[in-house]
Amino acid sequence: MVPKNLRPLVPYLKRYRGGLLLGALCVLLTNGIAVQFPRVLQHAINDLHFGVTTQKLGRYALLVIAVFVAKGIFQFLTRWVVIGISRDIEFDLRNDLFAHLERLSYSYYQRNRTGDIMAKATNDLAAVRNLLGPAIMYSANTMVFMTFALFYMVRISPKLTLCAFLPLPVASIVIQYFGRRIHERFERIQAMFSDISARAQENFSGARVIRAYVQEEAEIANFETANHEYIRRSLKLVRLMGMLWPTLELMLGIAVVIVLWLGGRQVLLGRISVGDFVAFNTYMVQLTWPVIALGWVINIFQRGTASLIRINEILSAQPEIADDPALVQTTGQPAASLPSGGSEPARTNGQPHGELRGEIEFCNLNFAYNGVPVLKDINLRVAAGSSLAIVGPTGSGKTTLVSLIPRIYDGAPGTVLIDGRPIREFPLETLRRNIGFVPQETFLFSDTIRGNIAFGKDEASLPAIQAAAEAADIAQDIEGFPEKYDTTVGERGITLSGGQKQRTAIARAILRSPRILVLDDALSSVDTHTEDKILNHLREIMEGRTTIFISHRVSTVRNADRIAVLHDGSIVELGTHDELIARNGYYTDLYNKQLLEEELAEV
């Protein structure tokens, strides 16, 4: 019966059951051979008692050497097999953990700190690997050797064996007590390590802000305080472990003293031979390391189980945004692996799964974050191949509305449609491959400019990448860099300006030739001249495709086919630029204010 807290590891152990059986065989052979050493001594001493000869000495010396050589071979094989399997399972678990994190919804990362996730994927994973490797190996060695040794010890003297194992019940109570305390303290240590990791990650990511506000010393002090707490908790665990090992050694020492006293008396009384007594004490000595190792194994086991619970918190989290199970059953395969091409792609209502026309419709859409309404009764249709601009004050729900299109968030069923079909009827991969999305917060990877633009389309040629960069008006800047398209941009694109990062992100979206392009305030960091050039290029590239963009600038949205004005989560105005100006509403006020700002800037 597998303990409840170890059940998440069962599928991984099953993958390597052949290797684990081989490891178990090696453990049996290792300890089966090791337990013969005291027997060789037993026969040697009893035999030599009747006369010492060179032939006898040679024979027993060779037997001792043979025992240690054979034991060493199988001990090496045990370590090679068991520790190797623990590394293989660590590899599998790390891959599965990363893959699961990739599938989790955006909201999961809003609720959990990156540093905490990183701590679980590194430090906790290492603790689980130690649980699967050294802990299993030493536990198996201890149990098997103790079983073999007990058999031979009982054959020598049942009375002495009973005396030797008298402290065992007390040791069991001690082990349970210390094991529970170790588990609790290690959980606190790992929680503190996660806090330190998160604090460090936030400081590195926010280095510019920290320097701008001259908070280096304050952050160093805060980190030092957290580090002190981590050390304090770690030392409490060290003190506990420092008490466990001497306690186990003391009990073993008491057992040895009892055996020496009673066993010596039995030898003097002639009840057992000197060879038997030496063999029995050799078994006791051989049991010293397994008993001491038991304390170490308890430490590893409790650390590993505490870490496994933390890792399982991630693995048990389910994506809030996922393909409908009925859709997967219909296609006969997971949506992530649906074919996007081929001689006869799957069709629904006559429309290929791998291609969208780009018509978008919101029907009686209401959306809330944690019970707080954000969008209210949205009814809006964007014709395929047309352009829609969305304007409105901060917090009016613009970003939320466009985030529902690629299903970053999910609206109620049937409230968001593409090509006349509820959006949930499309596999996520198909949906998102047809959408180019440039979020409000631009993110670039620690890669080359070429790699960032070609992200998601690795097969893209350099001319195609250059064409996308030209359309986003970033090509000239890139050509001015020392290594041009092979220039590394640093973490989050830190070596580029805000405008350069935005234009690189736009080039990345353009390269995919999406049926739907969504720009969430993606031109906020560029000047109006550059903005005009980008928009002109986009009009050429996105001809016959659907474009939705959010902006606070009237200059950005005025040429859109239609403009929607959002206020407090509702569409309060909808029409062309000229129509909205004629209504003399929010849009007209925004237009007049920006005209005034431009006039004042020119003065």
C-alpha cells in the first residue's frame, strides 16, 4: 500500500519498474553477501581454535576478499541502478512540471509569485529526487540487511538477539516523533526559501525601479532579514537532526553493552563458542551504519514528502482555460496536436479547423473579476476583414474585452463567437494560431531580435523576418545595431527602448500572418510619425483580415472602419470617426482635448 503523500510518484515509479526490480535484486545480493562476512569469521575462529595452519589462513583470507569484492560489485550496481532511476524520474517530473505550467491559465500566474514557482521547480524537485534515490536505497539496504542479520543472530542465540533489539520500541517512538517534527520544520524552511526566491526575482526584474527610487539599501536590508529568518529555521532543523543521530547511536550503544555483558557470560559458561560471539558482535557492528543511516533517511524522507506536497499543488492545479472535452472526443485527439494542414483538414459547418475567416461577435456579454463586474451587456459585431478601434478611459474594460478573443479569459458560453460559432468550439491551438496578439505589457525573451520576431514560427526565413520588421518600422533600428538581427536584447528586452520593444512585438505578430490582429495599446510608446508609418503598413498587410486595436490617441483610431467607446464596462458610442464627432459625446471630448494638446505642444 503506497502512502497517500507518495501517490503522485506512483506513475513515475511504474515507468521504471523493470529497473527497480533489478535494483531490488542488487540490494538482496549486496546484503545477502555482506551478511556472510560474520559467518566467515565465525567458522574461521572456531576452526582455528583447533589449530592454526597456513592453508586455513589462506582459505579464510580468500573467502573474506571474495565476500568484499562481490559485495562491492553489487553495491556499485545498486547505486548505479537506483540513483540512476531517481535522476530519470527527476528528469520526467521536471518536464511534466514545466509542461503543466505551460498549460495553466494566465490567472494562475496572477495568483502565484514567479519566485515561489521557481523554488518548487528547483529546490523542491531536488528534495524529491533524494527521496527517490538515497532514501529508497538506504531504506531497502537497512531493512534487507536487518532481516538477514536477524535470521543469523537468532540462530546463534535467541536470548542475545532479544536483548540486542530491546531498545527497538523506544527507537520507533523516537523516529516517529523526530520524523513529524522534521516534516513540519522543513515545510517552513521551504516556504521561506520560496519567499527569498520571489524577493530576489522581483528585485532583479524591477532593478530599474529600485535604482530610480534609490531603494538598493532598503531592499538589501529586507533581503537580509528574510535570509536571517531562513537561516534561523534551518538551524532549528539542524538542531533537531543533531539530537536524532546521537539518540539512535545511544540506543545502539546500549544494545552493544548489553550484548557484550550477557554474551561474554555465555562464552564463559560455554553456552556459545568464541566464534559465535565474535560473529554476533560483528552483526551488531554492521548494523551500526544502517541504524545511523536510518536517521539520515528519515530526514531525507520528510524533506522529500514535504517538497512533493508543494510540487503536487502545481500538478493538481487545473487550467481554467482548456479545450472542451467533447471537442477532444470529436476529433479523437488532444486539441494541442490537431493537424493544421494536410490533404483533408477536419471541418465543422464547412469551415476548416485550421483557418478562420475572422468575424467576431460579442452577444450579451457580461464579465466579472472575482465577482466585480467589468463588462456589462456588450453586443458588438466585427465583420471579417474589417478594423475596429476601442477607446475609453483607464479601467473601462478595453483590455479585458480583447483578451476574451484568444481566450486569455473565458466569457460565459455563447457570448463570444468567431465566424458565427461559439469560441469554445475551436481548439485552443487553432484559435490562437489564427490570432496575432500584442499585449499592453510588451514582453521579449532573452534571445536575439531575430529569435524574438520569429517566436512561434521557427521556420521563418530571414527575408520574412526582415519584411515583418519593416512593416513594424523597426528594421532601420535593427540595421543600426552591431550584430543586426543577431543582437541579443537581454532579459525582457531590457537593452531596447519602450518603442523598440513594442515595434518588435508588433513584428512578431505580423510575421504570423494572422486572420485576426489585436493590438492592445501597442503604439503607446512610439511617436505619431512612427505610428502613422506602422498603421499604413498594417492596412496593407491586414487587408482582408480583421484588426482590433486599443488606443488613447484619436490619431491612431480615426481611420478604423468602426470605433467603439467603452465607459464603465459598457459600449456608450459606436460608429466611424466622423459619426462620433458629430454626436458630440465622449469621443468628441477626447478628440478636442488631443487637438488642444497638439496645439500647445507646437507653441
